[in-house]
Amino acid sequence: MSNTPQRVPDTKERILDAAEKLFGQNGFTATSLRDITAEAGVNLAAVNYHFQTKESLFEAAIARRMEPVNRRRIELLDAAGANPTLEQILLAFLSPLFVRHPNEAIGLMSQILATPDSFVRQLFKKHLAGVVNRFVEALQQALPNLTRTEILWRLHFTAGSMAHLMARGSVLPEISEGLCNPSDRPAVLARLVTFAAAGFRADAWGGDAGLGGEAA
Amino acid sequence: MSNTPQRVPDTKERILDAAEKLFGQNGFTATSLRDITAEAGVNLAAVNYHFQTKESLFEAAIARRMEPVNRRRIELLDAAGANPTLEQILLAFLSPLFVRHPNEAIGLMSQILATPDSFVRQLFKKHLAGVVNRFVEALQQALPNLTRTEILWRLHFTAGSMAHLMARGSVLPEISEGLCNPSDRPAVLARLVTFAAAGFRADAWGGDAGLGGEAA
DNA sequence: GTATTGCTCATACGTTCGTTTCAATCATAC
DNA sequence: GTATGATTGAAACGAACGTATGAGCAATAC
């Protein structure tokens, strides 16, 4: 059980590949194990042999992509020195998602953020909360005028832009006459950083925003 | 079929209420008709009698909330005159979601944006595309320095922030030590408008954003 | 060789899903 | 009153789901 030979028949990885593709595209509930094994070209029972349950498979797919992403995030944040700029922080947080296996990492990431099941929220805590706190600290240092609350909200907005962007680049092309091409990833990343950085630098909201009792 | 008596037994509305609550919370696939009829306290067959299919019920729930929201959006945009400010445009687009039946309208709205099923994307086109185009025009007028492409991207980011915020205020509290309270809706709306307005006003991205070939 | 272990296969279990059926009910029209 | 047509109820349909089982196969250990 511990250090067995491991013939590397790679069916385990084929399952993970198919799982991250389909989970990322369609979400957890909308993806069946039969979809995954069909995509992977393996037997249905293999998924229960290598991973025990569907939830475990989801977590394994998350872990495989999220761990290198998070490592790279911390790496980039550290490399930016003791006083990173806002853009450096945002790039450290966002750019690892766009590299190497972008479609998959990105899809899974937004599924973590978007799936309301309680076990997925635990995955969020496990794989994301620590990194997020590290970045909140860096943002507080870079933006001393903002309260921690304000920073959390704006990071939340940024994460939403990212998540929305990634899971479904599908929505936008339909209304944009092809002007938005989500597959040009470096450009998308740059646009997102530009947008988010400006949002973070906005003066903190002080009271009324011109609602006039609209949202009472 | 046309002008039948209509005893208003309100079981149809009870189904819609339950549907918009549960669809908004858990999404389309993760919500079963039995969940809905249990929540509504009606018989399972009633949903197939009043609405024919699960997809039709989803669309009916969307339509009931989206139509007044979209009407109010256009109303506010028109009320802002011929040259609305960026904040007026964003408020016109976002504030109707936070009024009256906010949790439900908001949850359904983000489900439209987040569900990859093809029929949901058709709902997006049907209920959202027209309004979105109207707002893109207004934004182009208010921000003449930005290309249409740039505006579409930033509206996309804003929609993502909104969608993420709404469907799952659940994620943030867990890492924010309670500092973010999504139920204080006027404050959330104001923060979102502040963030998005600053993002829209950012200088358009011109070329490189400091990636250094990271996302090659 | 045989034994053992790691893995894959076909198949089936029990449950839940969306949908359907049809008899029972109710308010109104006559 | 009875007839009519709109609604509701209990029960069931076939299909798809996640999971489990046990035989079969390949490779190493002895």
C-alpha cells in the first residue's frame, strides 16, 4: 500500500484530465462520472477504484491544479519584494491561473467559487483561504488608506470578475459581435489587472452613492 | 385556453417562489423538482401541469423577476437624461437588482450568467442581451476614450463581480472574520459601483502589463 | 513454475431524477 | 340539482445517477 511498484498505466491521470475538463466546463452536479469515464476512455469502476467517491475525485482534480498555482502565487508575491506595488500583487494572484493549463485551472477555480455545495466550500477553505489571507495582508500594506473590510470587498469583486470570465467566456461573445476573445489570454489578464487595480485605488466609499432611497 | 376563469389558487405562484429561491441558491441542475414542490407545499405533478418542464419553470422564474428589473433599468437610464454620468449608468444597471426581491432576483441573475447549459444561454440572450446593448451604448457615450471592445470587457468584469457577489455571499464571510456582510445591500451596491466606476475610468490597456512572458 | 498484488472489466445494485397517468376534487354554468 | 372544465392527488414510468461486486488479467516475488 505504501511504496508499491506503480506500473504508471496513467488511467488515473486520464481520469483527472477528463474530470478537470468537464467539472470546469459544466460544474460538479452537471457532470456525471459516466461523462468523465467516457471522455477519459476508461472503465466506470476505475474512478471508484482510484478515487473513492465523486467528491474525492473533484477534490483531487482541484488539488492537482491548485497547489502549483498557489505555490506560484506566493513565489511571485515574494519575488516582488517587501513593498510590492498593487499591480505586482494582482499579477501575482491572477497570472498563475493563466499559465500552462489555463482553461482547466481557470474553470476549476471558478467552480470552487461558484458551487454552493458545502463540501466545495470546505475545499475553498482548504486550498484558497490561506493564500487569500496572505494577499489581503499585502494589499493592506500597499493600500494603507483602505480598511481591511474595504480590501476584502474589492478582492471579492476581483475574484468575481475572474471567476465569471473563466468559467464562461461563453456568454460574452454572443453579445459582443466577436469583439471579446477570451482565448487571447495575456490580453485578458492585462485588462483584468488594469480594471481591478483602478477599482482598488478608488477612494473608499464614505456614505451615500446617490441611491436616493432606491434600495431601501 | 385564452380567457379562462382563473381561480387564482396561487399554487402556481408558490411554485415560482420556491423555484426562484432554490434555483437561485443551488443552481438549475442541483435543484430537483421535488425540492421545489416540497418547499412550495404543493404536489409534484402541479409543476408539470402549470409549467410543462423543468426548463420552462426556470425560464418562467427568470422572466417574472427579470422583466421588472430590466424595465426599471431602462427607466433609470432614461431618467438620467441624454448625457448620464458613469455612476448614473452603473446605478441604473445594478440598483434594480438590489430592490424589493433582492435575494431572489440576484440569485437568478447570477445563475443565468453562471449556468453553462445551452438553454440558459438562450435565456440570457432573450432577457439580457437587449438591455446590455443599450447600456453599452450609454457607456460608450460616457467614456469616449474607450473602444467598444474595452467597454464590453469591463462590463463583463462588472457583471462578474455582481454575479459572484450575489449567488454566493457565502464564500466571503468565511475568510473575512465577519467583516463583509452581504446583507447590507445599499452598502454593497455603493461599494460595487465605486469599484466598477474606477475600473471603467482606468486608462485603456495599451500593450504589455508587466507579464514578462509569463503567460506565453 | 505458483502465489500474490495492482489494476481493469462487465455488470448490477439501490436511489433519485423528470415526466406521465388517471382518478378525485372543486368552482362555476346551466 | 347536474354537467363541465380547470385543478390537484397518489402512484408509477423509464432513464440516469453514484456506488459496489467479483471475475479476469498483467506483472512481479518467490
